Amino acid sequence: MALLKAYTPIPVLTLASAGSLYITRKSDQPAWPTMPTLTLIIILSYWMIWRGWLYPTYFSELRHVPTVPGFPLWGHIIPVISEECGIPQRRWHRQHGPIIRYFFPLGCERLSVADDKGIRHLTVKNAYNYPKPLRAKLWMVRILGEGVLLAEGPEHANQRKTLNPGFSISAIRSFTPVFWEKALLMADLQRRELDMTGEPSISFEILEWLNRCTLDIIGVAGFGYEIDSLRDATLPIRRAYRLVFNFDLTSRILHGVQAFFPASKHIPAQMNRDMEEARDIIMTEATKIITEKLEEAENAANAKDVLALIAQENMKLKQKGEPGLSFETMRDQIMTFLAAGHDTTATGVTWTIHLLSIHPEMQTRLRNEIREHMPFLFDPDFTYDRSMTLTDPDRLPYLDNVCRESLRYIPPIPMTVRESVADDVINGYKVPARTIVYILANAINRMEWFWGNDANTFNPDRWDNLPETAVPNAFMTFLQGPRGCLGRKFAEVEMKIMLCVMLSRFEFRRDESTPDPEEWKMWRLVLRPRDGVTVVAKPIIYPSNKPHVDKSVSEGKGFYYNNPSGTPPNTPVYSVVDTPEDSPVNTPPESPIDTTSGTPVGTPSESPVNSPPEAPVSVLPERHVEPPVDTPQGDAQERNHRDFLVRRGSRLLANIRPAMVDQNEGLAWLAGRRPHY
């Protein structure tokens, strides 16, 4: 039976060679080519007849597990590689039950588990019996390093113990100013891009923006290191992650091959060269960060970032005689945090924006809740102060529901793979050592036996009235147990703050001229839209009952809207806040004079009550203010307006800069002088 269980071809090669030699000696045929021919025939027979048919069908210890119909020789690889990650298994679970067996080519058996008892066994009760397979680690280590995500057993427990303080509730609360700062900056830059077009709305790819924002957040909050990719999208570190997530046909093929044959990374193909270039860039950046910041963090009395907290905890452990983290291990943690800490959150927010863009009623409801709890985000006269950082986004129930439902509906990490170290039993089925087991969040999160008949519907309200079957293991976006996501709370708070800022600035709808991103999902570390998510963003304009000079958006930005006749009661009417009086653009046309008041008809009166406040104009820090682009064929009016903004911004900046004494004061300056449209 031990021979029947053999999964390596070494015994077969030995028997084939011995048998070929024996047959050759007993026959009158020459040794060449008789012996190699017989050896080849025996090996092919082994793989095709034994491994591809007889063993999985009649002898495998997994043969009693409900099996997806199909011939084991070629298996079910076509639907697995041609459909979205987790979709085939979702379908098979519905047909065959919560634990299923299916095949990769040549009879390679795979298990998928999707019920509460089995998942709890894999992730909590016996988690360390199911590490990541070596082949998967060899592929992921190129980008993630050997950090906590890929560590196993006691090494994983030690790393996690050291890292926990950096992701505590108190630590995350101290990082929220960074979340607000970067989210506000991203929205400012997006609005600036819109203003440059002179159009009422703009269509842009949201995933790239969010990747840059979350990369900057993890740089500052994680390592006290300003990456600044929001202002400079050409930085090497951003190029590295673009190379990692390149989805051209050749890259997709080689990515699939490397999942089974890690040695294929040495093939001289462009994808492999890109991956090596990306790895070198990420490794260099991580080494630079740890070299510059580690000593500073260890000597700091008050740690202000994850790395400093980790360094302090590391010193405490070493002083107690416990194993700490080496320089190389801490460098690999940075590689892990850079990749897992920015792309997963960015992808989650991207999918949320997409889902809200196709459900405008949900978007409006969420925006109204944000306005109710965070009115300062919608107030054109709002000036930022430190109390803003105390605002808890977790207190917004519908926001919480939307985030959870989005992460359930499209989990950024759609699956994780494990390999049993020793024989085990799952749900009454014996699982021999070296069995590959999949935990597919993209299947589990949509199973009807957990979520009910509307499991395939995006419905944030379900979280207010969950069925009893919706146990914690029904939501596997962050995994569970000792291998659950260490940065879960960090990501959730970051995600909520970014959504609050974005939805207070823009109204989003899907760009119908682009492919539906839900039909073109690609998986490589995260489940991303192949071509990104392109949305049409229209700036939010604030409620106002003031008289107005009615001008179209295409004519300029210095105008007011009044309540149009026939507007239903309690319906918010929005107005764009006026630009300063000395703007060379958008001067309203001459209006007739009211003979009784001497005031132009249709314009605001000069009384203190009705006079509109001058809107503050947002400027970026001095080193980032760009001069107007002098294009000979450009629009002279557009250039004049940009020149005006730069001149006025410089005056504001001269008055504001002396007050910026620390990071929080800088954040106050940034939010208080952001554009208020």
C-alpha cells in the first residue's frame, strides 16, 4: 500500500529501468533503442493509466470524498483556469456538498472545504498541520519576502507575537491622521485633475489612484517613511507593483505554469525579467527603509509607526531571552507589508466604489449617513482641527454594512491553499499527508447554506438581520484563527476613511464605455479587475438656498444654484461654491438692475446675511505647486485661470506655513485649505 500511495516517480523510474534492462537481456534486441523505449512506455503507462485513472478511481484514500465528475487524467483544469478564481468550486459545492474532490491534470487530487466545521478544523483547531505548499511559497516569496504571511509553525507564532503591538487598536487609532491626510490629498489631486479638463465630470481609473494612496499610507503609518507616490506616479516602487500585476496573455500563461512548476521562473521570458526587476526594486526599498528607520525607531521613546512598535517589542523579547526578529526577517516584513498592506485594501475600496457606482440609491444613502455623522466633510467653511482624528468611522452603521458586504461579495483575496503535513480527518473523511486543500473565500462567501437564497446579491442590509447560519467562518475574506489577517482592523479603518472622503467629494457612476470589471477579474495575489475600474466622477456640490447667477458647468466654476421651482420639499439642492472675486475666469454677464434696490437682478444682495462667503482655494505644499503649462495651442483662458490659482495659492501658503510645526498641524493645514466646491 505504501507503494500505491507513492506520489513521486522515483520508484517507477527504478522499476522501469530494471524491467527494461531485464527484458533487453532476455531478448535478442539491441540495448539501444530497446531499453530507453521500454522505459518510456512504462513511465507513460504509469502516469496515464495508474496516476491518471486507476489510482484516483480505485485506490486513493480520498476516493470516498464527493467527487466532481470528470476523467482524472486531464482533470478539471479548463474551468479552473478559464473562469474567475473560485467560481467553478462555488458551482461544484452547490452540486456536490460542502467538501469536494476534483482533479488537476494527471490525476492530481485537490480538496475544497466550504462548511463551518471543516473550515474551523483547517483554520483554528489544526491550523499548523496545514501550511502553505512549498511550490506556492516559492512563487510568492519573490514579491512578499519570507515575512509573517509565509512563515509557518513556531516561526510564524514568534513573528506574529512580535508584530501584534503594531496592529493593536490603540496603534491603529494613532495612525488615523495619516489615513485622513492621504485620503484628502488623493481627493484634492483628483479634483485638480478634473479642474484641468474644464469639464463637469471626469472619467478615471480608480484602482491606480487607490493603489498610490494606500502605498503612501503604509509607508508613513507602517514605517514613518514618506513614499509620496500620489504626487509622483513614476516612482520605481509603483513601477515594481505595476510589473507584478501585469495581465498580458504571456504573463497569465507563465503565472499559471509557475504555480505548478516553480523552476519555470528561470525561463528567459519578459514576465520573468519583469518579476526580477520588481523584486530588486522592492528589496532595495525595503532594505533602505529598515536601514534608515530601525535604529531611529528603537531609540524612540514614543513609537509613531508600525515598524517602531515592532522594533520596541523586538527589543523587549530579546531582553527576556526570547527569540526576536533578525534584520533580514524585519526586511521581509516590510516587503510583506508593502505588498499585502496596500494592494489588498486598494482593491477592496475599488470594488466598493464600483458596486456603489452601479447602485446609486445605496451610494446616496451612504453619502447621507456620512453627511449626518461627519458634516465637516461637506461644509465649505470647515477648517480642520485635531478633533477630526477622533471621529470614529466605525460608528456609521451603513458604512460598516457596505464595507462588509463588498468584502463578502468580492473578496480581494479569493483563496488560500494549504497542504497537510500529517494524516488527518475532516468531516469524517480521512485526509492523508501531502493532500492539497483549498479554502476559497470567493466560494464560501457566496454559499446559500450560510447566507440564504440571496447570497449572490449585493445587499448591505443583510448585516442588520443575519441568519443564524451566517457563522464567523461564513466570511472568509480575512481567514480565521492563528493564520487570520493580522492587519484586518488596520485595513477596515483605512477603507472606511477613504470611502468617507471620496463619497463626500464625488458622485460616482460606472463608465459604460468600458468593459464591465466584474466580467474580467484576474487573480494574482489579489482578485483585481483586469483593466481596472473606470468610473465617471462628478464633484459634490453643497446645499444652498442663496440666490444665484445660473451658469452651466461648462462655462466655469464661479456660480450658484438656487432651489428650482417644483423641487419636492426636503430634497437637497446642491450648489457649487463660488470662486474668489478676482478670478479672471467665469465673470458673470451683466445683469439688469432692479430699480427698487439697485441690485442686479438674479445676483446675491450685499447684505451680510445673503452675501456668499469667499471660498478658500486649495493649494498644495510649495514644492509641489506646478506652474501653468504654456502650450501654444492651449486655451488662453484655462492658462490664465491656472496662473491665478498659483499666484493666490502662493499668498495663502506664505500665511499658513509658519503654523505648521508638526505632522498634525500639517494635516490641519491640508484639510482646512482643501478645495471646497
